[in-house]
Amino acid sequence: MRRMLVATAVIAAFSLTAAAQTAHQQREERGALRVENVPVTPADVSERLRQYVNTRSAGFADWLPSGGVLISTRFGDTNQLHRVDQPMGARTQLTFYDERIAGASMRPGTEEILFTRDVGGDENFGGHILDQATGRSRQVTTPGSRNENFVWSDDGGAIAWSFVPANEPNYDIYVADPANPDARRMVLDGEGAIGPLDFSADGGRLLLQRYISIAESRLFTLDLASRTLTQLTPDLRVSYSGGEFTPDGRSIITTSDEGSQFQRLVRVDLATGARTVLTPDLTWDVESFDLSPNGRTIAYVVNEAGRSSLRLMDARSLRSLAAPRLPAGIVSGVEFDDASRRIGFTLNSSTAPGDVYSWDMRARALTRWTQSETGGIPSSTFVEPELISWRSFDGREITGFLYRPRTPGPHPVIISIHGGPEAQFRPGFSSTIQYWVNELGVAVIAPNVRGSSGYGRDFLALDNAEKREDAVRDIGALLDWVDAEATLDEDRVVVYGGSYGGYMVLASMTHYNDRLAGGVNIVGISNFVTFLQNTSGYRRDLRRAEYGDERSPEMRAVFDRISPLNNMGRVNKPLFVIHGYNDPRVPVSEAEQVYAAVRRNGGEAWMMIAMNEGHGFARRENQEAQREAETLFFRRVLRLQ
């Protein structure tokens, strides 16, 4: 069974015009937040909104040796680890850090827990081992470095992970004895974004994956005694995702889109390289899987138009096995227990936050382990979205999810655009969206524009490089759809998004300024050239594979033409810019420079920078402040009562 833990700024110079001087005079420090032009929140807004922000979820992390579960949930400001010893039992908190716990797994055969955490959202994750008997933890990794992809050997005697030096593109592979972490050793001087997936049962080999892009990756085995690296699959433009050794060490199970638009379960024979497709009839992606410790069963999750289907397969006969009937939602974190009998996972849906469940294959029984709180708000008030579609400029069908208020329309609209871009909006629980719909009376549309994952390999590539603005044109077609929908108010539409979704917000505003009331840009890219030059070194080549290489004169010309920063003169609608100062992915300079451009042009702009956050706000107090300020912005630009 796999034992895996899935875990600045260059400020643009600008002339101090009168508008910029005014913005400087309006700067305030509110705790860890630096805000400009953001009003103080009235008590009536913060009181009700706090209930939604305090909605909790619980995520499955691992099975405990006692038969209970290790989970992640938040009772303070950040997610911490808890143990639950029986279904619906007490959640006993195990970690008490100010910083979030990013991931965790049990050391096989012990009560020790490996967990990762960073500082202030900088994503320099360190690996630590918690001894539950003493409550003390020891660090496995070098302090201040970035480490990820932790995997355990089956006997718990070794741990492997990937390490990347500061501002470097190449990862190295390390192995350590958890009892003597200072004796850690580098076993591979790696190339690119390479990381371990699994130990062989005898502990002598590591299965490695090198990620090149969303459309291309490589699989290798590393013999730890000889340090011999062997590539398993040919140099095809194929995407592999995840992998586990079979117990006999002769094969691996992985997913691949070779010969298909979608990720399918595949068995690879290590002696011959022969690849056998285990799910040939699927027309959706296999998004995750786990092989039972005895090698007899595969549990896998299929992404069907954004919702999950949990399925079980006999690994020998490939016959389907009885699986739980789950409510429509999203399944994640699937893992067998050591007895190969129970499967633990997290399930959340549009109207219920994440909770931990298990399926007993022998008893065919579904068990719920946690029941997370919804801030005192009845779950019956939450709204289910409906799947919608529209035709874009080239006749291609684009889909999304529409959340409608229960009140009479026509309703103002928030178009919430996901990041990535190699991602997908999925109708899991969002207290933010539920607040907008139920408390503000706003309809929310979450589109999956071209370039989104989940709809096939070809669809994923439709926005690459010089085709970037075709995705923006999908938003233009969505605005046409809104115009024709009688229950929606086409004169009150806001675009909202984070990271790549922030770029989409800014680009939509430069193209459709007259059709929009405003935009909210969260940790967004404002200029592809400055973004690629200033993002962390470990990400730069990976992002060039998606966006294009700014060092190429031809691509540089495309970036100069399409980057929102160079086109903000077209925008005269209000813009709210939100960012984390420690963001290692999209540097805070991307926010500073677009805010300055709007103010320099005499436009209305709000800005919120959290000095103790990274790529998005993780601390509850900052999340509350962000949601409060967004509410005031929406009240203003959408003319809400």
C-alpha cells in the first residue's frame, strides 16, 4: 500500500501622480493587513458573515493503528491534526501551531505522525515527525527549505521525499531513517520537477515521477543500492499521474492518457514495459486511486463532469466490486487500511462541508466518522447548482455551474473563475458562494473555460501559449448567455477569481469593460513577463510549458499584447486587488503594479495585502477580513441594498 504525504517581489516603479499620492495617504495597517481605500466593515456585515467563515470541514489523512482515523480540521485559526478513535467520536487535537498543517501520514507500524507545515504561506514546507507518546516533534528536513512528496517504506524504516534548493528548477531525492533524520542522504541529483511516489515492498527501489507539464510526465524506478535510474515508459507526450508498486514488485499501477483523451488506470510490467489499460471504457478521468496492501483490490475515483464516483475493482479479474452509493459530491484522500478491508476518504458536496467516511468491503457498510459544523446555519438553506452550457465564439460548447438565489430575479451576477489554468471548478462546498447567494441575493456562475481539466486532453490544450485569450472570449460568450437569461441582470455583473483566475478577471475587464460592473483579482497575474521572471525558480519552467516562454521574442510580443497590465487604460470600472505578501507563486509585485496602474489612470481601486499569507489567505482572521471587504465592494458595484 502506498504511504504518501501529498503535500520577493519586485515593485514596479511609477510616477507619483495626484491619484497615487491620494492612494498612499489612504493606506492603513489593520493587524497583519495593509489596506488601501477599503472601508471599515459595519457590525451587521461582520456578524452574519462570521458564521459562514466559521463553517468547518474535516479531511481524512490516514488510518490510525488502533483502527481510528487521523484527520485535519480547524477549531482555531488554522487547520491542525486531530485523532478520532470511533465513528462520530470526539476530535482530539494533536498539533497546536499558529501555522497550518499542510498534510500528514502515519509512520507504518507506529503511533508516530509525519506532518508538513510552512511559515506565513511561503510554501517552504518542512517535514516533522510527531511522537504521540511524548507530544514532541522532530524535524526530518533541513530548516528553511522546500520539501514535498513524502513517502514511507512499508516497514516504516525509511522515508523519501523531494527537495528543491532556493530559486532552482531541479529537485533532488532524499532518503532518511526517521529515527536518525540528521543522517539524511541524497540518493538522486534530479532533473526538473521529480518526486517519489512509492517504495517497493522490499524497500530497495523508489518509483519516481517527473512532471513536465499537465500533458506530459515520465515514470522511473531508482535502485537505492546502485543509484541506477531506469525510465519505465517511452518518450511519448503522455501524462502519467501517481503510481504504486504491486506487492510482488513486478508491476506498477498508475493512470495515463496514452491513446485516450482521459486518464485511465494502467498496469505497467516492469520487465517488459508492457502497458495494460484496466479501465478501457471510461470517458472521464480517473483522478485518484489506491491499491490495497494485499494487491487484490483497486479503489479509484472517477471525475464525472465535476462530481466524483468511487469505484472498486478486483485487481486480477478486473471485475467491478460493490461500492458505496454516495450523495453527489467530491471524493478525495482514498486509502485502504492495513487489513485491506476498509477504505477511508473525504466527501463533500455543494450543500455539506467535507467529512470523513469509510467503506467496509466485507460488511458492505458505509460509516461516517465526523460531522462538521456549518456555523449555525441550517444546511437546508444551502443551494445546489445546476449545470449550464453555452456556445463560444468558435461554436464550442462551454459548461459551468449556476447557483440561483431562491428570491425573485433578475439577480446580479458574480462570475467566479477558477485558477490553474489546468484545474476545474467542481461543485464542492463553498461557504463563500453560499453567502453570496443566500445573504447578498447574487447569482453565481462558475465556468470551466477552455484549458480546464476534466474534459479531455484536447480541451486542456485549447488555451496554450498564443491561444491564451481564447479562454477570455469564452467569458465574453458567457456574458452573451447572461444577456439572454431573463432571471439575470446583465447590467450588474462582476468577475471574480484567484491566481490564473485573477488573470482572467483582469483580462475580462480589459476586453469587456462596458459590460462589467467591476472585478475582484486575488493573487492574480497582471503581466506574464514579470510573473515568469519573478515567480519561484522551481515553478518557472513548469509555467513556461503552459503559458509560453517569455525569452522567445515571438512569445514576448504575444505577452506584451495580451498582458492586462499593458491594457489597463481600457478599464474604468472598480477593481479590488487582494494578495499575500509571501506568495511564492505569483509575487506580490503583480498586485502592486496593476493597482498602481489603475490609480495612475484615475480609476477606482481597492487593495488588501496580508503580510503573513502566501498564495491565498489561510488564517481565519484574514479570511474574515477579506470576505467582509468583498461584501462591501459587491454592495457598491452591484448596487445591493
